[in-house]
Amino acid sequence: RIEEKVTQLREMKALLFLLSLAFLALVNAANPVATYHKFDDYIGEMQYLDHKTVLLLSNGKLFRSTTGGKDWQKISLPSISGYQDGSTSADGIHVSNKGQVFLRGNKNSVWVSFDYAKTWKAVRTNGHFDTVEWHKMESGWAIGTTTKDNHATYEVYVTTDFGQSWKKVAENVIMSEAYWGDAGMGGVNAKRIYFIQERSPNDLTHFHLCYTDDFGDNTVVVNKQTITAVFRPNHIFVLSYSDDYSEIFLRVSPDIGVPYDKVFMRAEFPWGEELENSLFSIEDDTYKSVWMGINHGHAHSSWGHLYHSNQMGVQYSLSVPFVYFAWPFFDFHRVQGMDGVYIVNTLEDPDNEWDHRIQTWITHDQGRNWAFIEPPTSHTYHCEDNAHCALHIHGWSGHWTGTFGPFYSARNALGVVIGNGNVGEHLSLEADVHTFVSSDGGNSWHQVLPFPTIYEISNHGGIIVFAQLGTPTNKVYYSTDYGATVAEFALPQTVEVKNIVAERSLSGAQFILEDFDGESVVHLDFEPVLGNACSKKDHEEWKPVNPNTQYHNGKECLMGGTTTYTRRKPNVRCLLPNDYDSTRIVHFQPCTCTDWDYVCDYGYYHSHDDPDTGDKFCKRDSTIELHDPPLWCVPGRKYYVTDGYVKESGNTCEQGLTHKSEEKNCPGYRMEDGESVGSSSKAGWVAVLIIIPVVALVLVAAYFAMNNEELRDKFPILQSLFNLKEGYSRMGQPGNQPGALFDDEEYIIGSLDDRNEDEETGELKTVDLNSTAVHSEALNADLEEFDPRK
């Protein structure tokens, strides 16, 4: 018996030992794997080719990783004909599809690879390309621009064999890049290329927007006297000037994918059509209506106003006054993947230039109603005035200073929004800034870390990685349940994280941390954390909702409908495949229209709401002259005469409440400035469909202006653009860069004069907000009611 007990005891010990090993293996498997690597020189650029292959440039030397950034090998590039060995180096990476990679050389040289950077071919070119843009549809097609000897104008070249040969398309181009536009979309010729060209040297009245459909054999002038052009998903914007440079106009075309007869219409604002040399930015046009920020002061002013247009993008009404502006960004963000949800920061006291009392607002109905963000209930916060207590979040201004991470969301991580901020009456710039996460599109928030961080999302929201900002650290934090809980793990080396990079689609489980020293990276692998592939039982249905359900008969309607998606359960750790479509709609049900689906039409302003029903009352703005037909009206277009109410752009509600809306045809052919409106040659020009939003600051022919004194004198903002200093930036632009945080805006810069500067003292004058030259009477009404606390 004693021997049997001894045997049983030994078996139990063996079993416990095996169980302990299994437990340890399970624990170890649940930890991410971190690998530190330091390069000999400064890292200039880094890009993912796919989920595992990464290219990195360090002082012109090329490195390649096939393990997502864990291990690196130096790549020896072949020599360029006509140059001594070692005299050429790579200074730009461009990634196409199907493993095609293009390296821009420091001289008249490029290298191309067709096998995920395993082998390379050297090509000598006609110049050093300053920019390269790849065709959205045709593999291997690209346009490149190179400066001429005087560095004042550019030449445009095209390749259709991935850089192995090039053909000149145009010269005397004043912008630093040409555009594919919507080449290949709809009936548009796939060869179409747009560019702004100086047709008569030294004559400012001859800067024309042109296009070619045959790679430069023939050129068509589309829009005369053009400063710059911006292509957005639903509109084309052209900044044009009058013959004497006294007026600047924004021309807009909503024609996308149509090959002929494109029409540009002058945009109308509450004060008229002329932009008064204001600085402005196109913030978003996702739902066909356009959000535009306009700085009516000067380049260093800390605020501007946010305007919202009709679906045509030609008539703009004031939506949010005194939006915080830190050159060159407005603090405004569209929550990706959430219809109609936006976040904005405003100044409570815009007259106080030194004390920026910033407050954060959110809308769930495309700007019809703005509200403060309710404080999280997971923590207790102290406010001197509890009635004015709200969550405030840093925006682009925090990013620009490098101190805080800004508003952030990703299209394939539905409902997840991240930011650095605080609970109080105003946004803090001090030590009480924390990290907050929302998993329901901004309806509710919770604090996840007690300090500011930089962050990145991947695997469709299944992994969120945080790193503390502004201090060396040996810890990184992560969440696998949409921010409900956060775990920490130790890094192999202390680093000061300035950036977290993920592959472009944000669907993998690999991250790379960049150190502020510019030479070090840390690779993070979260596949052991997520474990096995997800199955059907690991998903749940999820619906984004508008918190104002009481005005939709209790239905959870967002932008006129209820949309059901599937996403991974928050309490499940599993790995979603790279090609998983997290935006696929499972079920959609339109809601019945109520007053909450309507906004005030152009020429009307929001006077007040019914306190019981929430119904909006729109009042006629007598300072805005309405025309029938409207000034922008051109043949072939339709316009609508309303009773002051119009359904929100992108709203999908049906039946229920209706407002008067009479459809009419634009008559005749209106003449404008001696030219027929939108007149063009045989074909017009259209915009490129931007598949992934990008951060792209358009500098209004800035490089050309540096070498053209007359242009600088006519448009003073061109001089201020050159004062832009390099600041904190995220590596990674869609199409050419790995997925990263700051991917969701595109800017167009207008012109700015010194009309608010005292001629004798040079001091800034206060803009008269009551002046109809700047706003209408709607501004005063909106300022009085733009506070949900009252």
C-alpha cells in the first residue's frame, strides 16, 4: 500500500508539473513578442509591402524585413549606368500592388522590383523626380514631376511599365505634382493626366488647369487663371482668380467619373462669392455635402469658422463658429466608419489670444446638433462647476506640437475612437491629460490610461497599442477588448516612442515603434496574444446609434436608418484574416423621417428648438440674397426651392415628415466674367476617387512662388507657407506609406491678405463678426444657442 501511495504521489507530482508547464506555456503564448533593432544612421522612410514585408531607408541605404520588422537585411542596389558606384542612393519608396516597388534615386535614377524587393533593376531617367503618383487602376502606371534648371516650373513624365521607361507629358507646370484625377473611372480615359501649366511665360493671367488624354500629344485647357486644384471623393475644387487679382473664387464641380461637359460653379458663402483672400481648408465631403474651415483672420490666428454646404458643394452656411485653428490644421475630425459623426474643438473666448480655453463637441447627425461629450462614469472627476463638466479631447493642434495624440479612428475598426484629453470645463495642456477610448462611436467614453499616449489600431480593432508620450519608457500597453481593459508589457530596451506604425490596411497583428532618436525601432508581434483564427461564434451583431433616440420614436436611428454590422466580441481573443471586411452591412432598415432628419437650407438659420419635441425652427436670413434660379445655376442642372428645410446630406430616412421642395431646371446659359460657366473644350475634368483618405497639404504653387516675386506679391499667403517648420509627424500615408495615425484629412490652402492688420502699428485688429462682409445675422443667433448647457 505504501508503494502504491508513493506511486500515486509521484503521478500526481508529474501531473502537476505537466499542468504547470502547460500553464506557463499558455501564459507565455498570451504575451506579445518584442524585438529591438538599432540602425547605424537616421531612418528616413519605412513602408510595408504586405503584412510581413517591410522596406526601410536609412541614410540612402535600403533594408528589408520579411518578418514584419523583427529582422532586417541590408539590400545592395545595382549600379546606375553613367554614375560611379556608391554615388547614387535611394531617397523615396513607392509601393504599388502585386509586390511592385519603386525606389526614387537621389540623382537621375530609379530602381524597380517586381518580386517584393527580392531583386532590383536600375533605370536612368531624364531627371530627379520630386513626386511620383501611381494610377489607381492601371498597374505599373505612374506620373513623376521633376524641376527644370530654374526650379520655378516642372516637367511631367509618365511610365506604363513601372518606371523602366518614361515619356514627357508636359513642361512649364507650376505645381510640384500632376494628377491622375479620375482616369479610368466611368467613361474617363485611363490616360487622362491633369496639371496646372504656365501657357505664356511670366504672364500670371495664363496659369491654366489642363489635361491630356494621350500622354501629352494633345492638351485641353479646362479652367483658366487657376492657382491650385484639389481632388476629393465627391467634388473637384479649383481656386481661381480674377484678371486684376483683386478677387479669388472657389469653383466646385460635383461631376465625378463623367468624361465630358464638366461644369465648375462658383461657391457661394453668406457674404457672397468672393473669398476675401481668406485661408480655407476642405475638411470633408464624404456625404457629398462639404465641410470647409475658413480662417477670416491671419495665418497665426487661433480660430476660424466651420461651414457646411449643400450636396452640390456650392452653397455654404455657418455650422460651428470659432473652431480652434493651429496652423495649418483645424481641430475637426470625421469618425471613420460612423455615418454623420464628427468631433470638433472650439474656443470659448476667441478674443483671448493667450488663454486658449478649448472645448470639445460631438455630433451624431452631420452637424444638425452639437453637444458636449459626457464624462466617463468609470472614474470620479472633480469640476469646479459640475454643470459645465465634460470630456474634452486634443485634436490636430496637439499633434502639431508633438505633445498629445489627436482624435483617432479607423474605418475597419468600427466604433473605436481614441484621444488624449481631460474632464473639466476646458481642455487642459497640463499633467492631468489622460487617454480615453470609446467603443460605440463616441456615445460613451472611458479612461484607459492616466497619461497622454500615442496609439495605433490593427486587426480590425482587435488590438490597440498605446505608448506614453513625451518621456522615455520601457513599457507599452495594449487592449484586445476595444479599450475596456488594458494590459502592459516590458520592452527589451528603453525608448521614447514618437510613432507607432502598422501595415497599411490595419488588419494584421504587427506593429513597429519608432524611437525619437531616429535610429531605433521595436517590432511588436501580437499574433501570440490573439491566438487562433476567429470563427463565426466569436462575432456579434453591432449597431451604431444616435444617442438622441427620444426624437426618433425610440428607434436607434443614425442618419435616417439603423445599420447592423458584425464585429468580434470584446471578450474574445482571436485573429481575424487580413481580407476580413469589417464594414460589410448585415442588415439595414430605414427610419421614418422626423424633424431631426432636416437642417436649415442655405439662406436660413437655426433660430431655436422646441424644448419638448426637439423640432428645429429655421428662420430666413435677410442678409443673404436668394436668387431663383440660384447664381450657380448652369444648363443641365436641377435646383430646389424649399421652405427653409432640407434633408441632411446622406440621410436615408423614408416617408414620415416632409417639407416643401420644388424641383426646377436651370434655364439658359449664364455668362460669367466673359466666359461661359464651366466652358471647356471637347472634354472636361473630374476628380479622383480617393479610396483611402490622406493627409495632403496643398501649398498653392508654393515652390513656384518662391521663384516668382510677382506671384508672391499678388497672393501674400504664399510667403507665409514657407515658414512651416517640420514638426511631429506620423510615418505612413495611404498608398505609399504604412498605415498610421494621421491619415484622414486633405487640405486646400486659399490666399490670405493683411486686411485685419493695422497699417500703422502692424498689430492685429479684431475681426468684426457682426459684419455681413464676414458673416450673416445667423452667426449671432448661432453663438447665442451654441451651448447645450443653457
